[in-house]
Amino acid sequence: MLAKTNIETMLHKTRDRRIPSETILAEVSKILEENTHQRDTINENLKKSGSDENDFDVNLLNADKIFHLKDIKKLCVIYRLRFLDSHFFKGDIPEEAISKIRQLEKEHDTPLSGFKVMAPAKLLKLENADDPLLFAPIGNDYFYLIHKWGNDLHPFRKLLMWPYKSFENLVFTVFLVSILLTAMTPMNMFTHTAHMQEYFLMFLFMFKAVGGIVLFYGFAKGKNFNGAIWDSKYYNG
């Protein structure tokens, strides 16, 4: 009877004829050390400012991942996000993002630097004592999207941040809130004959009250409009 062939045993014999197990262990150890060194270098580059452009091979870039600063700014203004150097990001950059950076560096044969992160302000360490995107600069205000992680933005974030987009939006929001509060006010508590004049006076009172609260909160917290803070490194920028 012929003995059955154990493929694992044959694999060991094939490898041992090519290279001793001690040598292959040393090779693997060297590769792992190089990988660790490369990952550490990438982590260091993510924690510091770098060049405004990288030497990408244009023929290897994915067009779907290239964005101009105008597009990034527009989205930041709409959703009240920040677009800052990656060293401001206070969370941990996921290992998957590090792997994608290593892959890009290998494909384009160049080290990458100058990374940017687009995220809500709460995820960034801003100089005043949900869903980040990591970019690398290409040049001429173009950026290459490397990785996205975390949770998606709240479906109502665009609507909730609309009042902060500009001064006109804020005034219009105060106007609507004042109308709503006026409509909810039981006028019979103030007068027995509620006419248009009384409602108009109540609206003016509500508009002044809501506007005053908004102004006080804005000045007290050092808040600013989306268009002014999207690339500001200051918490109250």
C-alpha cells in the first residue's frame, strides 16, 4: 500500500531545500522590523506639519478620490466641519489608514506628508486649551482622499448647522423662531381682545429676546460662522 501524501510535510521539505528554517526566521524578523519602522515613520508624519504637496504619480491616482480645496471648504461650511493638519486630530488614526498610506507610498515610490483631516471640531485638539476623512496634498489646492473612518454624520446635521452658515441665515432663523414663539404664546393671558397689533408687538418682543439670547451666547462662547472657522485651528476661531 502506498502512503498518502501529506501536503504540509511536502511543503516543509520544499522550503527546507531552498532555505534553512533559521534563515527564513531571520528574514521574516527583518521584514517585520522594516514594516514596524515604516508604520512608526508614518505615525510621526501624521503628528507633524509637512509639505503642501506630494510627488504623486498622476497615472496611478484614482480620480474619484481627488478633491479641490473649494469642494472641501463648501462641505465644511455646510456641515460646520474643520479641515486641519492631521496632528490636530485627538483620536487614534486607525491601522487601516496607516496601511493605505504605506500602500500609496509603495505604489508612488515617495514618502507622504502634510496630511489633513476633515472632522467636527470636537474630534480635533484646537488651540483654546463623527466622521473624519484623511487627505494628503497633491499641490495647487488639490487633495487626495486616503481613508474615511468613524460614524457617518447625523442626518439632520446639515439642517441644524444651517443657521451658523452666515449672518443672514442666523437672522432668518431668529425670525422664524420668533414667529413660532409668538404663535405659541397664549395672548388671552395679556389681553382680552387679541388683534394683529398685539401679535405684532409680541413678535417684536420675541424677536428682541431671541436675538439677545443668540448674541449673548455667541459672544460668551466666542462662536463664529461656518465660513470663518472651517480652516481655523482655534476653538473660538
